[in-house]
Amino acid sequence: MPSATLNGIRIHYEAHGEGDPLLLISGLSGPAANWLFQVKGFASHYRVITFDNRGVGESDMPEAPSYPMSQMADDAAAVLEHLDVARAHVVGHSMGGTIAMELAIRHPRRVRSLALCGTWARGDGRFLHTIRAWMALWGRLDPDARFRHLVMPWLYTPAFYDDAKQVDETVTRVLSFPFPTRPEAVQRQGQGILDWNGTRLREIRKIRVPTLVLVGRDDNLTVPALSRALARMIPKARLKIIPGGHGFTIERWEDFNRAVLAFLRGVKR
């Protein structure tokens, strides 16, 4: 699998398809493999670039008390530079949305448009408590229990759990990833989230690229109110609420892909 030493660590990345570059940035603990449905849906229209954030998947996990969002945004910029991409559409989900915003703030010339999905500028108390809980409990559970009981209840809608076969298939798929996310990575990424939360409001208001703020109607982690507040901050941002919960990139991937593609087609060259 392709990788490069960027910002002092080895970062795994992949590129699929041809056309205008489209960078997908994953959330807390999530490897690039989580974008499976988006890579398949977008690669016939765009050059789709994914990468493993530091600490997860096949990328290195350097020693540090925290992985700041600014540092991970610099990693994303380094991936684009390594691939000779001057400017890209950027889609970020959850923590990936905060990284995408940092990328637009720190490297504005690299960003052609933003799709900020299930993310936030300033999370509420319940959201922050959940991040702290994941940080504390991740290493105490085996991988099956960790995903099934700690993470999944925050990702999918009640209808998802009515289909036991679908639940088991999703767990099996996630557990098949060859590089399970280690507790240290969740603690370091999670601390980066906690440190970033609410600190970049002034800078976010200065973002000027075309922006879609997308959220699942039933998201109970980054609730729609957080997306509404974020959309009000960014000049001319468009807010769209679609069916699904926080994990709508998987549970409602067709709705998600359709919304993102419609937005991207409307971005002027």
C-alpha cells in the first residue's frame, strides 16, 4: 500500500479515479477504509484521495500527549503536496470536519471547497463527555465489545438496529480491518478534539470557500443544532439535513453521496 514519510512520520494514503482532486478526511479512530462507499461512489467523477490520520490504520502513531487538529491538518496538506495536488475539494466527517476546517484556515490555497459532515465548531457538554468516555474505556474492552457497545450506539439510527443481520455484518466488516485502532491513538486524537473545541470560532468565520454543512437528522452525537450553528458562522455556507445518524456515511451512504455530489457539481471552477 502506498505511503510516504511526511511531517516526520509514515502516512498511508490511496488515490482512486481521475478528475478534480477530492480529499476525504476521517473522524476519531477511523481509518481511511471507512470511506469505502464514498470511494466507490465518487471515483467515477473525481480523483479521490484518502489517508489514515496519524495513529490509525497503516500510518505511524508517534509518541505525544495529544494530536492537535492543526497538526493533522498539516498532515493532510502534506499528503496533497506529496501527490502534487495544488487545490482540492475537501470532505471531512466528524473529527475529519475539524481537520478540514483547520486545513482551510492554515492552508487556504489548498482548499477549493468544504463539505463538513456531522461535525462542529463548539461541541456541547454531552458530546465532550462522550469523547472523554471513549478515551477512558477504549482500552478496557475487546474489539468486538468496543465497537458493538461503546461506539455503535452513537453512530446509527434505531431502524438500523432492527436488522440484527445488518448489525453483525457491520461489526464483522469493521473488525476485519487489519490494523485495529489502539487506545493510545484514541486518547491522543481525543485530546486533540478537546483542546480544539471552541477555540477557532473567529477563524472559522473567515472561511470563504464554498461550504456544505451536512448532518444526519437523527445524529445524537454531533446533533443537528451543532451543524446549524456552524453553518451560521461560515459566510454563504449551505446547511443540508438528510436522513441518518452520525454514521450516515455508511448507514445512508447513497443519500450522503448524492448530497455531496450535488454540492460539488455546483462549485464553480
